[in-house]
Amino acid sequence: MSGKNRSNIHVGLDVQIVLKQDQRSGKLTAGTVEKILTNSPTHPHGIKVRLTTGDVGRVKVIVSE
């Protein structure tokens, strides 16, 4: 499933995101979605979310439903 479609993402989902400071390296951060921050139905770089840890980034990998 793609992290570029908002319909694939919901609160409580385990995902891997790329943080703003890690965009060049592509380093992924794992966590659970606390809030979806992107309002549009799709985004070419991934839907922006806030994890339960407080980290904010764009979804690159959906780990589990």
C-alpha cells in the first residue's frame, strides 16, 4: 500500500516516515500514527503525519494495518 494516498492511512497504523532533517539521507523512523496532518487526498512525497512520539514526517512505508 502506498503512503501517498490519505485513504490508506489512519490513526493507530504502524508506519515508517522520513523526517524533514532525514530527507536527503532517506533514513526512516518507525512509529504509530497519532494524527494525519495532510488534508489533500494524495501527496507525491507521502502523507504528512505525527507519530505518538511527537515526530512529524511523510509516510514512506506502511508496516501494518
